[in-house]
Amino acid sequence: MKHLIAPSVLSADFANLQRDTEMLNASKADWIHVDVMDGVFVPNISFGFPVMEAIKKHARKPLDVHLMIVNPDQYIERFAAAGAAVITVHYEACVHLHRTVQAIHAAGCKAAVALNPHTPVALLKDILVDLDMVLIMSVNPGFGGQQFIPNTLNKIAELRAMADQVKPELLIEVDGGVGLHNLGQLIAAGADVFVAGNAVFAAQDQLQMISDMKEFDQHLSKL
Ligand code: DX5
Ligand code: ZN
């Protein structure tokens, strides 16, 4: 399968969300990554339902909603109603993870679990078969524009080997410090979905950057 690109609107211009969402509609992006932070699970507050609904109003691509919040169970139905196609909860925030995953599916969404940089992939062994995707955090969650943590590559390779045994179609998403400089290594390690905030929105030509990331193989051959 060709890899997917999910630009993160955390790095968009919040005063021009319609413009930036339309740029993503016109781009080669596959999904739109929506980072929800509550100021408790992570040391930052991003946005909640009103902003997500405003994005949804204009978005013509699936919303990939990354919940960096405590007690996500309380809000799953509301995020589904607000237009989420994929809902990702953090392993570290869910005491009854299996029940949470069931609730995401019951709400009609794809279910994913995110792991912080310190959380071993082996902990997902008994839930992997129930998941559509695993999100490997390649920075500590909370902020855009941070530096990629290299051990992420080992985690992706280990998870891909685990998934090949029980759930070969599992998607592996990487989030944090992703750009053209490490995309090749991440694809080789076995990742499928690439979140990019700063790499896309700080680029001179955002459409071109998304295209370069999507057509990475062709991009390489041009160098
Ligand atoms: C970080 C968020 C990321 C963030 C990535 O906590 O989960 O999705 O937007 O931003 P970059 O690509 O700038 O590291
Ligand atoms: Zn994210």
C-alpha cells in the first residue's frame, strides 16, 4: 500500500482555518490530522469541538482525530458526531482500553491507540487484533515543531513484526518531527501514515511539500 499523508492543523493559521482546510482539500493529503489537547494529559491546550466542527464544515478528507486527553471515553460519541473518521486514544490515558476501542467502533469510527515515546509496543500484544491503527509518538505529545526521537524507528519495526503475525493490515502512523529528512527511513521501518505539522505549514510552498511527501519515491529519484 502506498503511504498516507496526514497534515496536522495544529500548525495551521487558526485565524484562517477555512483557507488552510481548503488548501488541504486541494492537496495530495490523504487525511486531516486533528490534535485535541486538554492541558491535563499534556502540558498544552489546543482546541475542542467548536474548532473541530469548523474544520469539518470545509474538509473534504477524513478527519484523523488524535485525543491527547484524560478520560477520552466520556467524549467518543461527541467526536464521532463532530465528524471524526479515525479516533486515536492514548494507551497511557485508558484504564479499560478494550472497552474504549469497542466504544470507538460502536460510534462508527476506525479505532487507533497512541503510544508515548517511553511506552513499549509489546504492551499492545493483546489488543492489536482489535485495532485499525497504532500511532507511534515520535516526540513527547503536546507541541508541534519538536525534534524526532530516533528510537521511534526501532519501535515501528518491532510493531510491524508483531502485527504481521496477528493483523497484517494494521496501519502504523508516526507523529512528531516527521518530514522529508526522515520519511525514507520511516517507510523502510514499516510505517504507513505520516503526520506532519511544521514540515507542511512552515514550508514556502505547502502544496508542493505535501506532494513531495506523498510522492516520496519519485521525489528521491529526482535528487
Ligand atoms: C504533537 C501532535 C502532533 C503535532 C506534530 O503532540 O500530536 O500531531 O502536530 O507536529 P510536527 O509535525 O510539527 O512535529
Ligand atoms: Zn497528533
